[in-house]
Amino acid sequence: MKKSLLISAGIAFLTVILVSGGCTGYNGQERTKSQEKVTVYLRSIEINKKKHLSMFDSNGNFDMNDSLVTYVKAGGTVFWNLDKASGIRRIEKIYSKNNGPIFREDAKEILFSKKFKLEIPDGLAGGTEERYYIDYTDQDNSLITKDPYLRIVP
């Protein structure tokens, strides 16, 4: 009796969480909801003896193959931070090779931290996208460059 009551209470609790939207399924599509401030977390990984940059952001987007698309509002701020046990010694530089509409300048290193910050210009149209580059040194002292994207949401 006690066991069945405990199981029933557990099922009721999980049902309430699911119905209230506390857990949402991820169906492989990018999440385009964006915040004024977005943090991108970085981790160096190795797949089949090839180094990759695994990234996820505070919007809920995730990519293990170097090409994360992070959504941010015009006038917002993007921060880059190392994930725990990131395998990265140092972020060297975050920049665009063509200084497009989003990256009018390189991301700035925040003093006394391993974080970088970029202020997104105001007035950019929704859908504006730019490829940028992250140069980092991994735990093996190898300099690696990867190229994810930033996209402006309306």
C-alpha cells in the first residue's frame, strides 16, 4: 500500500512538471528565443582523433561540431566563458575576419577572468548573421581556430 502510494505521488508530481512546461523536449531544432545577455560556454573535445569545440549557450542551443548558432538581440551582449573541465588553457581571441555588421570590433577580454565580451550594435535587422572565429589554446598547447555564428533576432 505504501509503495503504490509513493509511486502514484511520483507520477502525479512528474505530470504536474510536464503539464506546467517545466520540462520541454528538444527535437533537434535550434531555439531562437533570445535574451539581452547571452553566455556561450566552450569546451575542447576530441572525436575520432580530431579536435572540436563543443559549445552551448544560455538560450539552450548546443553544438558539438564547431558551428553553434547563438541568437542575440540587437543592442544585447554576448559573453564567452569556459565550461567546467573545458580542456582549454586560454581563449586567445574572438573576432571576425571581415568586421561585418555584428562584429564591428573584436570581443574584449574581461580583466582578471577567462571571459570575453561583445556588445552587439543597436539597430541591426532580425536575421542578420555573421560567422566569427575563436582562437584558443587547448591543454596540449595546440592553437586551434573554430568558426561559429551569431544571429540577430527581431
